[in-house]
Amino acid sequence: MNMQLIQLLALAGIAVYLVLKLRGVLGTREGHEGNRTDMSKPGGGRPKFEVIEGGPDEDIMDHADEDSDAARALLGMKVAEPSFSVTEFLQGSKGAYEMILMAFENGDLASVKSFLSDDVYDAFSSVVETRKEKGLTIEVEFIGVRETGLMGATFDPADNRGEVDVRFVCELISVVKDSNGEIVEGHETEVKRQRDVWTFGRVMGSSDPNWQLVATGE
């Protein structure tokens, strides 16, 4: 047996070994593979609410329970608008809360009208007008938002409209004065804590990035 034949046999043996090794690692696919587990479905081993390949969306999990309606709604918003961030939204909502609250207290709703739904604007305007009729004025010092938290969320895939309920706890000093400048409510040095739950709404994926205040509560 010459040297060339020996080399060919050696190479063939190495090739057979590699094939067998790969079959052992990768397995084989012959004909119908049977029922495959759908890893995208619950119970298939992949976390729910996965937006980015490789793991659950912590941006949602940080603010809502995985099996909650709110989490499913937030996921729908992200699908409609991938750049949407729950964390960034909540951070921005604090500034919107202070801006709108102070405009309301100061009777300057025109400056925030674009951030209010028609219903909320009408309700706020009614209160402001009633104050004027009674000759009341309000002096407010906003100290800051102490707590912010997501309370709920809804999403309608029919029109891509999302709504988020946010709880705010703020501290402020507020006094109400009559037409003679006499204090009829509050104290000039008393810090009071105020709690609100506001609902913000927006069509996800639209060119308008602004959210509107669509409902208020406690």
C-alpha cells in the first residue's frame, strides 16, 4: 500500500468521525419532526413579554406584574411604538404633573391646553371660573413630587390608543384667599401632602409625541 493511499484512508476516517460527532451534538432531522414546543408561548420556556430577543422586557417588569392586564397593555404599546419606554414615560409624567397642576392652581389653563383632553379642560375651566365668581385666589408653592407609580394601563389595538394611570404624591404649600386678601383655607407655612391618580392617553406610533391628561382621580 503506497503512501498516497494511506493518507486518503486516514482523511476518510477523520471525516467519518466528525460526521458522527456532529450528529451526536446537533441530532438529526428526518421526515416529520413531531410536535415542536412553541417557545414563544407561555410554558414553552421563554419568558413572556419578550420584546428584545434574549430575555424579558425589564422596562415593563420593573413597573407591572408579568401576568397583569397592565403588563399586556404596555407590551401592546411597545409593539405599536418600539421606542416607547415605560420608565422614561413615568419620569416625564412628573414634570407634566407639576406643570399642569400649577397651571390649574394659577388659573392659567391656556398654557397647558394642548396637554389636556377636551373633557379635562372643560372640568378644570369650570373650577377656575367658579373661583373667579367667588372672588377667591390661590397661592401655591410646589415643593416636589415625592412618589410616582404606575397604577394601570390599557391598550386598544384597533386604533393603537394607549392609556396609563399614574399615581402621584406631592408636597405643596397652598392657601386660598378671599377678595379681601384674607386666608379662608390653608396656612402659609403648612406643608400638605396631596395624592392624585391621573390618566394619560395617546395614540401609539403617531407623529405627535405628546400625551394628554384624559382623566383625574384620587
